[in-house]
Amino acid sequence: MRMREYGPDLTPPWKRKRAPVPEVPADADLVVEEVTTGFCGAVIRCERTAQGPTVTLEDRFGKQRVFPLAPAGFLLEGRPVTLVRPRPARAPDPSGTPGPGRTASGSVAVPGARARVARAGRIYVEGRHDAELVEKVWGDDLRIEGVVVEYLEGIDDLPAIVADFSPGPGARLGVLVDHLVPGSKESRIAAEVCGPHVLITGHPFVDVWEAVKPASVGIGAWPRVPRGQDWKTGVCRALGWPENTGAAWRRILGSVRSYRDLEPALLGPVEHLIDHVTVGGPAGP
């Protein structure tokens, strides 16, 4: 009779200690995902109600939903957390930079961490300005995770580009698309690309410039540019800036110090792409 083999740990699963779920203050603009619904959005506010404390999230389309602050009720960068009411507000840092121990994206900084060998997976974005903005805010996170960001010159050839990339379990692909709204050319092209290892997401703005909060740039609002005009040139003209889009972009990018300078409609999609690409195919050491 063959003896039954047991592992070294005979403790029943329900009695084993689980790793504690960290508590994270639900600070404004923190981007999280609610575990039961998959709703992803930025924190708008926390409130006390008769049923207990709640948090309001706003997704990239401006839709808001209210959730209870339940234990382990949210995912932050793919990991379970318990959201708690934020600490009392302190006087803002005049520099606008994140507090100590945080990266520009709001993630926990890892002092002395070395960049990993690049994964086979990639994130594609729709232009050089998009790539530079993603690098400025999420660059530290991307290097730790071994994720490379490349930019496309438009997405007209996206189906062929995805087919050539050949996404798979160890080489997942994420694509960030400008102006991804229902009925747009971008949404129709994105609909042609599908698969478990490809994630196409985007923001509703005509150009990634608009994803930077106007207050951070020092303007009241992004101007409306009539159809038929080059959007960036029209913005410069409306704001009274020199019609030099390169110089205008350097001015805009220079105003971005952290995720707090970006609209929630961009934060959620980028976080989703990073999570998607880092699920499979471990990065090198």
C-alpha cells in the first residue's frame, strides 16, 4: 500500500495566515479598481454616510460611482488594498512634487532599485508627446517593471502592427490611443484588434496636451479649435503663444511634476496598460 505524501505545511488552508492587506489613504486623484465590479477610476471624494464611509471614483469617461470603504475592496497597481479616509490635508508643497517615498505616478518608491531587463511585452502610444508624458510620470515604475514604451505615428496601420508584433502570454501588448470615443475613427480601428493578450485603451482628448490640467499649465481652459484647423497650432494661436508647437509642448511638459497635474481620464488607462503588460512574461532581474 502506497503511503500518502504530505507537504511540509500541514496547516489547513483556512487556518494559514494571509499576508496583511495594506491600508492606503483615499487621497484625491488616487487611481484604483474596485474588486467586485472592475470599475477603475480616480478618487474624487470620501464621505461619511449612515451606512459607513464611502469613496467616489470617476472613470476616464467622467462617470462616477460610489463604493463603501470595504476591507481589501480595491486594487492599487494590481494589488489588493484597503482604502481608508485620507489624512487631514496639509499645506501643499509649492513645487507640486509628490511626497517623500513616492514616484511621480504616486506609487511607492523603491530606493536604489535597478531597472530590469526589458520584457518582451510593450506599450505603444500614439505619438512622441504621449511617450514623453508617460515617461515623465510613470518612468520610474516602467523601469522597475521592465516595460518599454514605444510611439506610433498614428494608428491607421494598427491591425497590421499588432499582427506583426504577434502578442502572446509572454509578450503582451498594450496600446494607448488618442480620442478613443464611440463613433470615432480611432474606435473603429481599435475594434479591429482583439485578443486576450492585447489591450487597446485610450483617453477622450483630441490630443494628449489636453490631458494636462489647465491649471497646471497656467491657463483657464484648453481652447476649442474649429474643425479643419491644425489643433495644436490653433491652441497656440488662441492662447497667444508663438505658433511653435515644439516650444509649446516643452512648456506644457515642464508644467507636469506628478500625476496630480494630469486628468483622471488619462491616469486610469495608463495604469490599466501597465497592469496588463506586467501580468505575463516575467521581466529579467
